[in-house]
Amino acid sequence: MRRLAIALTSGFCLLGSPARADDACARRITVTGRAQATQAPDFATVVIGVEAKAPNAAAALDASSQAVGGVVALAGRLGVPTGDVGTAAVVLEPATRTATRPDGTRQEQPDGYRATNRVSVQLADLGRLGDLLRQALDTGANRIDAITFGLKDPLAVENRLRVEATRDARSQAQALAEAAGAKIGGLCQLTVGHGQLPDAAQAFRFSAGSRFDAKRVPIEAGLIASQAEATASFAVEP
């Protein structure tokens, strides 16, 4: 969890001279307020890949590039802006195969080249996600390496939760002080943190060996959970 520390000088705790402000914060109560919210994601990022093998490097790379071109064209037909489609990785490497010698031992021998080309597609229309996954296979893709879900403006959610967590901290401090027969005074120190819970994103992996019988891959995006904490110290007045 990322943390943003806001250290307020003791002069903010009480009006008057710095010495008196320090005295006011000498008796304090410290609490941690929390806020949490869940919301549906508003976009998905899919990494789609093509792996091709050929006798020579150029042929392997050309084959993977041609299929990826089909994926890019498919994204355009589904209304994905050009800026939301980008190359994730291009890998070209020698391929090998295991050969058995007459004496029964095995050894790796050169077997052409293997090229992998992966493209990242950010899709705002989550209703077309299943279509994108299934139709990508028809264009020649044989890898779906990952799917993640996110929010377009996570900062707005984080800012709202920080405020709610700070209010929760003050409410707790007031209740505890009243229970002890006292009341809270000025704020001495405030530290706020924010972050997403572990289930904020989901992952998915598919390779050519998997089977999809339906024409549309069923995908459930779920909910993204966000949280914030605020640790606050308040002066305690009799």
C-alpha cells in the first residue's frame, strides 16, 4: 500500500505560542480510520499473442507479424482507439527438438526458429470482451496471456476514500474521548494511506492447447475493491 504522510506541526493543534501548542498535544489520542468501496471496472487490458515456428528466422517473424496484424484490425472493428492498442513484446529465438541417438541417449538439435509477437489491447466496452477473445483466435492468435481489469480514474476513488477514512478517524476519537469523560481538541498529526485490495485485478491465460466450444468466451469482470486508512492523533482536553 502506498502511503502519503502529512505531518502537521503542533502549532496547528492549538492557537497560541508554540510552547503551549506542544503542551496541548502532549496528551493525545491516536486512532486509525478506514474506508472501503467496491465498483465495477470500466476497462480491461488483454494481452494477445501469436507464436509461429518456421525453418528460418524471417519466415517465423513474418508469420507471427501477419497474424498480429489481424488482431490489430479486429480491435479496430470492435471500436478500440488506435492509442489503446500497442505492442507488448516481440521475441525471436532458435527452436530445438529432442533427437534420440542410436545408443538411446537424447540430445537437442536445431529445429528452425520460433517467433512470438504479443499485442496489448485496452477495451472500454467490456460487453465485447468475450467477442475479442474468441475472434482473436480466428485471426490467427494462439495465445491469450493475460486479462486485467481497472478503473479509468482511480485517483478520484482514492481521494474520496481518504476523506472518508479521515472522518472515520475523527469520529472514533470523539467517541473514545467521550467514553473517557474528555473531549478531543486540535489535530496533532495525520497520516493517510491508500491502495487496492488483492482482488482488484484478475488474470487469465490461454494457449493453443485449450478448447473453447462457444463462439464467445464467457468472462466475468467482478468488482474492484479499494481502501484507504487514516491514522490521526488529536489533543485530548479534560
